[in-house]
Amino acid sequence: MVDYTLEELEQLAAPWPARWLLPPKPGEPERVVYLFAGPGGLEVGTRDVLGRELDIIGVELNEDAAATAVKAGFQRIVADVRTLDPHHPALRWTRGLIVTAPCQCWTPAGKRAGQDPRNQQILLDMFACAWEATVGVWEEGRECAEDCPSDCEECWDGWSGPIYGVDEVRSMAKDLTDDRIGLLAEVVIWGLALSVASHDFGWIAMEQSSALPQVIIDGIREELRCADWLAVDFQILDAVDYGLASRRKRTFMLAARHRYAVASTRPENEITTTTAAQALGWPPGIRVNTRGTRRTAGGNCWSADKPATAITSKIRGWYWEHDKERRFTLDEAALLAGFRPGYPWTGSRSSCTQQIGDVVAPPMGAVAIGALLGMAWEARLRDYLAEIYNFAPAEHALAA
């Protein structure tokens, strides 16, 4: 590399940073690829809650979300994940992968196209073909040369390597009724490609809708286990059980390549529930209207004396039931999702609330990454919650 100029290295590495073409120096943070990275919630959990420095490069298509993350001090590539090559030479020293693909096609709040068995079968086929586009097929008696003698000791059995490109796998999504379903295949495509590139690639974290079908969970687990991943654990976690002032139930996959188990994601001691009123400093008795005069089976209000209902982009229109002019500020909406006040949300109000609705809650990012990295996350999480919700640590432990 000494014969290359910095400009030439940047061109070779693009869109990744030029430094990633070279092996990390001792003591440098682990390199992590983060797909569908959004405005930075999981990275807040890693940096601000855990205090762990990772060299995370996030890929995000939404320009507002990417700009938010950059203003918060994180690194972003603005691109469609499906246009990037997981075999890029700059990724040879990647240690971890994070994937938080859009979940609207699975959740009841969307059209649930992912629940259609026909779409599920196409996605499972994409998982299977991802293997052939990254690892290849098993070959026995492979000859080392065209004129190889029959008793050659250098011939070997093994995997062929890719027999076609990942673009062919991605093109299978054209048969889906919602192409966002196919985005979930990226966790298998990238997970297998990076596994082939380096033995040191060692962990994957994925966050997805709690409505993710079991058949899809089993499909992802099977592909990774066939690639000798020792631990592929799926669990549904609700952020309210970890002290967040809003409900946020998600499926998390924590996969470790060289360990049979990851650290527990369960707190040793129960974390006290935080109500929305406590978090926001509101007086008791406030009820929040989420649907105006439209009535639904679940009602159109929730009590701030309990944790908030799951935050979505619609929070931009929520208001106090007795005062229609009193709507949520961005800081209030973000605080319910686990962010400190003053986070640099970028874009229109609608864009910002969409980012808040879609983001990985920082406390849950800390739990997931902390477990994967074997860190003692619980005490750090309690301290962070005490800070953002203005509890003294002892008060938080006793708060009702």
C-alpha cells in the first residue's frame, strides 16, 4: 500500500474508509458494519450507555436519518444496502455485523405482507441461495490443475466459493409483493460473506419486529449454524422491562461464531418501571390522545401515569386529552425512546418523528451489544436511565 496515494486508497476503498483497507493496529476499536443504521440509537447505547468504543460504519438510505447520525458523531454511508458488495476487500477485518432492517412488512401496524406463506418461501429461497453466492457448493476430489495426476496429494475436498453473485440473490425479491421483505435476506448474505472473508468475524446482532414468523427465524438460524456459528439466539425483549418509559417489543438475534452462548440479556435484579409522567416531569392524571375523535377497539388514549404506548411516527400528532394544543416536543418523544434531550434530529417534524418511531432504543442497543461483547451492562444501564429521567440512582431503584 506504500505505493498508493491517499486519493488512490480512498478510491479503492470506496464507499468504505481508506483505513479499512489496512489491518487494525493493536488497541484500535473493533470494526463493525451496521446495515439500515438509522439515526444512531443503537450506537448511542454502545457509546453513551456502555462506554464502549467501536469503529462502526453505518449504511443508511434515508438522508435525514443519516444526517442526524453524523451530527451525533457517528459514521454513515448514504446508500441502498442492496447496491453494496459484502465481498469488498475493505471488509476483511470486520469483527461484527448489525442489521436492523425495516419491519413494516411484518408488524400489525403495516400491511403484514411478510406473513404471506408465498412471500415467506421466496425469502427462505433467498437465504438458501445466499449460501451459494458466498460459500458455494461442496466439491469432492477437486483437482489442483488440469493435468493433475490421479494420485496427487494436493487435491482436496472443500467449498467451491461463490458460484454466482449476490445480485442474483437480491433479484429474487422482484417476486415478493413487498420488496422490503427481501431486505431481511441481507443478514444472511452479509453474515455468510463476512464469515468467508475472515475467521475473526465473530458476532452478529439483529433487531426486528416481534411479529417475525418462526419459520423465518428458523431459516436464518439454520443458515448460520450450517456455517458453524455456535450460538444463534433469538429472543423477544420489551424495552419497558429495562426501565424505558415506553413499550417497545422487538425480536433480537444475538449470534456468536466462536462461543456456544452469549451473556444473559436478563437483568439480575428487576428494573423498576418508569412511567411517561415520571420521565417527562408531567403532573399526574394526564391522558394522551393518539387518534383524535376516531375510536378503535383499543381506545384512543393512554395514561401518562403508566409507560407510554409504543412510540411511532404518529406521535407528531398526539396531544393532551384536555388540551389539544399541548403536543409532544421532539425532545419529549425522543426521551420516551431513551435519548438524552438535545439529540440533533434533522429534517421536518414528520421526518424526525419517523426516525424516533423506527430507531433502536439506546437502552436496548446497550443490552444487545453488551451481551454479545460480554460486558456488564446492567449497572451502566441503570446509571443512564437515572441520568436521562432525572432520578438519583437510589431513587430509581425505589421509584414506583
